[in-house]
Amino acid sequence: MKVVLAYSGGLDTSVCIKWLRENYRADVITLTLELGQKEKDLKEIEKKARDIGAIKTYSIDAREEFVKDYINRAIKANALYGGKYPLSAALSRPLIAKHLVEIAEKENADSVAHGSTGKGNDQVRFELTVRSLNPKLKIIAPVREWELNRSDALKYAKKHGIQVPSGKSVYSIDENLWGRSIEAGPLENPMKEPPDDVFSWTVSPEEAPEKASYVELEFEKGIPVALNNKKMNEVELIRRLNELGGSHGIGRIDMMEDRLIGIKSREVYECPAATIILEAHRELERLTLTREENSFKEIIDSKWAKLAYFGQWMEPLKDDLDAFIDQSQDMVSGTVRLKLYKGNLTIVGRSSENSLYDLDLATYEKNDVFNHKMGEGFLRLWGLPTEIAGRRKSRK
Ligand code: ARG
């Protein structure tokens, strides 16, 4: 048996290598994706995999692909699950699954494996994507099959001489360009404020500088292309916003979340760049889309976020929504100015050559061109149904 394992280098997936060898006598090939995780040394991770027993290791820098095909879609869709979570982990899973399938086909493997638990969302995202791309592949989820909890995993790792990441091992952490998610340990008490040691991308607002920073983000058809008037590669732009936002304490999210399988969980995220970009993008839509477009798109956006969250990346409805969303971005070009100060993100300016803002109509000054007399007749008609209903009420 030959299996390709999605390998992060962390505790659970390291244990998986050993477990797959012991229980399935499988030849394990590992696949690690570079998605913008901090302090990720791919060579070291590959070495660790071989030391534990992998017969072959792959690592792929997939940052550009992640930005182009996943993050950009999420930006255009203003994607926030539960109104708060930018889907950082959720967006990465279908991409990892796609590469798993590609390597499995290349290596003639019969199975793929992932280290997700049986009650999270990540198993859903991996498996629905793999099934839709290649239903012949067997999917193994050692952590789920084995009902492995974190302390058992630690024990198993120690017993087999698997190196355990020091310090933060009480937390389950997932990281990529779009954000960092932290679960478990003291966070399981939803009434307790997250201790300082859960955060690593952001400072607390109290420790943020006394002086605000301003950023100007320029978009072209819904996608960020320049930061402070400098055009740059989007991976770099996101990286810089994570740094800058993090240094001002922007992007900390602490929320109750409804998982697909029905349980509620308390989730903590650090998503400085995602928070800034999504906020700016939404504002540019307010400036450039019509009232009808804005209100209808909210419905589409919220459905899109649910599909991405619930692992339905390959569902044809998602492509249909993407087509609508792409079309809607035609006019969404321009610049948004934001202020970052002690954990607060404030929009302070916006401009676009496609702006629908008309100063001559909006002004309260004497150069106002709006014909106020039009109001009277319009309001009689607009209020007519309510007026008729009101008359009926007084008759009764
Ligand atoms: N709850 C989030 C989601 O479903 C984050 C899961 C990330 N995984 C982790 N091991 N922390 O997308």
C-alpha cells in the first residue's frame, strides 16, 4: 500500500507517518505545502518526515496559487463565515487536497491521508475535494480512526522518539498567509479571555504604538494591487499587511463558531491582512456598486462563505456564484485609505474613477442640483400601499 500524506511537520501529522507504517504497513510519501506559514523550513520538515519513516517527501511552494485561485475569490466574495472568520484554514484545504491527488496520481499511490480529527471541518474539506477529483483514491484519516486526543498523541510521539514542537503544544495551530487559527487548551472555556501566549502575529492593543499608521490600498476589479501607491506582488502585499496590521494589534478574532457536524466551538484567529483587505474591499463596493447590487450581493457572498466553510469548494453552485461575483467586480477599482490604531481599523477615505458618488446631488450646500420638489409626488407613491393598509386598519 502506498499513501500520500498531507504533512505539516506538526505533532498530529508526524504521528500519522509512524501510525500508517505500523497499522497499514504503508509506504508513506509526505506532501508539504508552503502557504505562507511563518517559521516554516521546508527542508527541515522533509528531513523530519524521512527520519520518522517516510519513503519519499515532496514540498511545494503554493503561495501564488493560493492567492490567485483561493484568497482572491474570497476577497471578491467578502468572505466571512459567521460574519467574522475570513476562512483562512478553510480556503487552504481544497488546495492541499488538489495537490495530494496530483502527487498520488503521479506516484501511483492507492491512498491519500490527512491528520484531521473526526469532529472538525477540515476532514470534510479534504475529503469532499479528493472525492470529486478522484473517487478511486482511498482516504485514510489516522487521527479520526484512532480517536487520538492531544495528550495521547504527545505520549505516542515521545514513545517513538518523534520530536515535539516545544512550548505551544497545548494549542492546535493552523497557519497560512490568510491567517492563523488557534484552538484547544485554555481556549476551551469560552468565558475566559485568551491568554497572551496564544497570539504570535499580533500585539495586544495596549502594547500597540501610540502613533497611528495609515495605509492606502488600491484595487483593480476587486483585487488588491498596490499598497501605499506601490504596485507589488500580492503575496508580498499580504505579507506586509500581516506585519503592519499585527504591529497595531489589528485582526484578532475571538468567536463562537458553528461547525458542520453541529457542535459549537470557541475559535481564536489572528488575521491582520485579511481583516484590512476585506474591510477595504467592502467599502469600495459601497462606493462603486449600485444599491441593488450591494444588497443582492450580500446574499451571494454569505452563501459563498458557507460553501467554502462546509467543504463544498467543488460544488457546481460555487462556480455559478463565482461567475456572478466575477461579473460584479467589473467596476470595483479604486483606492481605500485606512487608519490603524491600537487594535482599531477605521476607514477614513475612498475614491474610484467608477465612483457612483455625485457631489452635486449629495451636497447640502447651495450648489445642490437635486430637485427637492420631486420628493413630494414620489413619497405619495412610495407610501401608497402603507397608506391604504393604514386606512383599512382604522376602519376595523
Ligand atoms: N475552525 C476553523 C475552521 O474550521 C479552524 C480550523 C483550523 N484547524 C486547526 N487545527 N486549528 O476553519
